[in-house]
Amino acid sequence: MSSDSISNSILLARQPIFDNELNPYAYELLFRSNFSNESGVTEFNGDLATSQVINHTFMEFGIDRVLGNKLGFINLTRSFLTGDIPLPFDNKQLVLEILEDIIVDEEIVTAVEAFSSQGFTIALDDFIFRDDLKPLIKIADIIKIDLLALTEEELIEHVRLLKQEDVKLLAEKVETEAQFKLCQQLGFDYYQGYFFCKPTILDDKPLPDNKMAALRILNGLQDPDIMLDDVEALVSQDASLSFKLLRCLNSASFSLPKKVESIRQGVVYLGLNTIKSWATIIAFSGIETSTSELITTALVRAKMCELIAPSFNCDPATGFMAGLFSPLDAMMMKPMAELLATLPMEESIKSALQDFNGDLGTLLAFTISYEQNDLAVLPKNISIAELNNAYLEATQWADISLASI
């Protein structure tokens, strides 16, 4: 099988890794090749296939499109570690993960030592203590511990043992705030999991003033009958929103022929719908959340939904809004149904956001599953190559958009 055909049978996604303040520290690059009936990727050639697609991805798309300015964690197969296939990247931005199922022998230890001496950061993935891992523990910079693989007592004992070594600890599969707090208390340095996207619902507490103000602006901007004067009035309520919107319109992203001095002037160049969309995006970005990655998630989902919407019989603009609003409950810490009751958006979007109903709901659920590397079935009318391109375009667009706001 050719390198291109293998690359077009493996999905690429990324998962954020956080520090103790829940700031994004890095992304782990995830490769999924569970579609063997269609791709021909089997257990026999899977190691080689994953190696080839990593090469293909970095050479064709460029690491900056995948990671932006963040570090990247990448799982290495034995073929990469032993040098059978050369690495297509240097030590500046990549953390090399040693998979838990690789047999640790003298060849592997020598290879990992060589990478470490070249300046690569070394991480041990899904770590459970074994005697044969002791040589790698001495080399490793980061050790990743799967919270679901250990009891609380075992976790505490693992931390006690590893704290005697010169390593950073990363907690994997953190799904709840309680797990996050426990790991903080135990002295972990980094955290990985989808807990940041899961809302902590505070039904009995009113929204803070800043979130109420943002919700009022979002409410007004979603009015299908909104006019230019209304947009100007809404935006002018928030000096920061006005400033950021004008700065964004004057950024290189739009390349307008002359400087935009007012929202009205921006509408002349770009149209009311574009101004509404960017005002909505900037209002989102101003909401204080537990982690800034929620804003990135909202933007990536929005753009991904927009790009693949036609394959789900959906309007791209409607798909964009569904993706953008999908983490609103996590951002506001309120039930989605309660928040949607205040927003005058299309019923199809509300139904998709609340219950994943209709074609739009299918699109949104698919996009979230892709993001979490948890797809079971692919639509017949979209290829893996098209999905990877859409996801990479979405992540790059989100990074550029946030930088311009």
C-alpha cells in the first residue's frame, strides 16, 4: 500500500494538555486507524502505517498548522524509535512518547537514550510501574499516568515512588473536577482529559455580571431580524468588544483596502452577517472560563462544522453557529436548555445543541466525536483525507482568529 493511501486511511486529531492553572501547555497528536475494512490497515501493517502517516502529515501540512506555537506530544512506534524510519522533525517542538506496549529491551533503551541526548523531551505513556521500565524512568522527563488504570491507593503509591525521580507527572484521562483536584494535591504537573469541556452546573447561583453582559450581547446578535443600528448599539455597550472587533477587522486576516474606523464602515466592506459573526466570536472570547481552551474548542468546532456541513445536508453558516455555541454550557456553568431559552436562534440549532437532533445534530455529534478521537462510523460521502484537511484548516483558523482578536 502506498504512503498516500495509508495516510488517507488514518484520522488526525489533537487533545490539549494543561498545566496547574489550566492553561494549555501542549497538544497530544492522536492517530486513529480503526477503519480496517475500508483502508486495509491491519494489525500486521499498522506500525508501519502509523509511522508513514506521521511523516506524511508533517511534510505535507507542516507542524505549525497542526500545533500552532504549542508543544506536541506524539506516540512513537518501535520503527521510529529504532531508526527504521527517520523522524521528520527536530527537538524544538515535539515530545516523544514511548508507548506502554513496546517491549523494553536493550535496543529500545539505547534508542531512547540517543533521542534524549539529542535534546528531545521523553515521556512514558500510560505508565504502570514494572521493573523492566526502570531504565526508561531514569531517562524520561515526563511520566503519564492513566487515572482509569489505577485505584486511588495505587495512584498515591505511584506518585510516592515517582516523586523520588527527576520527572514531571502528567495525569491522563482526567474526567472530573474531583480527579483534577486530587492530582493537584498529589503534586502532578500536567493534566489531560475532556474534563474542561464538561460543564460544572451551578443551578442555584446567578451568572456573574460579566457573563450576564456577554449573554445579553450574544442574545441580541442571534436575533434574525437584527439591523446595522442594532449591531452598533450592542457592540458599543462593551468598549473591549468594540476595540477588539475593530482591531480584528483591521488585521491581516481581512486585508481591507483601507483602515476601518467604525462598525458601519466594516459592514460596507464585509457585510452585516460577517460583522455579526465576528462580534459573536469576540463576545465568546471575552467570557471568563475555567480554561482558555474552551474558546479554542468553540472556534475549532465552529469551523469544522462549517467546512463539512454540506456532507450532512446542512447549511455551512448554521453549522458554524451550532459548533460555536456547543460548549456554551461549560463556559457559563449553566444547563444548555436554560441558556437556549434566552437565545432567539433557529430551532434547528437549539435542537442540535440540546439533543443532537436532526441533520445538524448529527453534524455536531460527529464533529465532537472526531475531536475526541472517538469515531465509530464515517459518512459515505466524505473521505478521511477531506476530514483531516477540514480539521487542520479549522485548528489553524482558530489559532489565527484568536491571535487577531
